[in-house]
Amino acid sequence: MLKPESYILRIGHRPERDQRMTTHVGLSSRALGASGMYLAADDQKVADSIADVARRFGGTYFCENNVKWKNCISSFKNNSGTVVHLTMYGLRLQDVIADIRAEEKILIVVGAEKVPGDTYELADYNVAVANQPHSEIAALALFLDSLYEGRELELAFPGAELEVLPTAVGKTTLKYDEHRGDIA
Ligand code: SAM
């Protein structure tokens, strides 16, 4: 596991319009080294689709549905975690990432619509990935790459049923049956 351990808290998710974005928050953070996502909304369909990818492609990423966002932040802090809120209004990523990298575990808060005002006070760091408005998926991906300095691209995902074999042209996948090592 990469250090610091990272977890995502997704707030402001609207099931009627954010399903694709929230699923991509989960999938992108999984691919780039995070350990799991807490979803502060009730949308089991999103949690299930992330869990399905995690089951097929390996690793231990989880998605917990329907958490209370303030409880999630306070219990993370009570367990020696550090809360990082991604916001275009925050301190510049390049100025604070070294300090954040030295923490033991971090909870990265990403919004959908406008986030509640007290998020800014509850966070240990409010961090901007450029002080310009853009997307939570782009902000999260750049943040994780900067946090792990590219090491996340070497991550292994043990227990995969399906693995992509990098190829210059075309698509090649390896399928494993339940007896690990056998290629179907
Ligand atoms: N207008 C909303 C607000 O004022 O909070 C932001 C909406 S934005 C589409 C959704 C999320 O993307 C934000 O809550 C934040 O987590 C993330 N985000 C957008 N731009 C960002 C930036 N420049 N740096 C860090 N995070 C950003």
C-alpha cells in the first residue's frame, strides 16, 4: 500500500444527475492509489458498480454507501487522520503537498454541487489544483499523482479476475479462474 493511505469522501452527490461523475471519482481514485470511498448519499447502484470493477480488476478498494459526512470527518480525525478538502479556493497544491505527503492517512473531500460552508473549517487543508474552476475527477487525479509522485502507476491489484496486458495495438486481457494462476 502506498503511503500516506488515502480515502475519498464524496459529498453533494445527487443520484438523479451525478451517478457517472461519482462512479468515476471512485474508479479514478482506485486506479491511482486510494484505498476506498465514503459516499455521503444513498446510491447503492453507484457503490455496486464500483465494487463490481474492484472485484473483477483486483485490489481491496471499497465503497461505503450512505455515510453521514460530518461523522465520517470526525471519526477520521479521531483516528489520527488528516482531512484534505479539494477546492478551487484553497492553498496551492504545489505549496502544501510536501506537508500532506508526510501525514499518515488522509481523507480527501470532493464535492459535486456547492459544498456546505463548514467543510472549509472542518478540513485540515483546503487545497486547490490550480485556483480555477474545473472538475472533481481532474482535481483528484492530479492530487493523487502529486501525492504519490507517480508511484501509483506501478501499483499491483492482487486477486484480479481480469488483467489488461499492455499492447501497442488492440486489446489483450488475461482472465484468471478461481484457482489463482490459471489463465482461462
Ligand atoms: N461551484 C462549486 C463550489 O463552489 O464548491 C464547485 C463545483 S466543482 C464542479 C465540484 C468539485 O470539484 C468541488 O467541490 C471540488 O472538490 C472540485 N474542484 C473543482 N475545481 C477544483 C480546483 N481547482 N481545485 C480543487 N478542487 C476542485
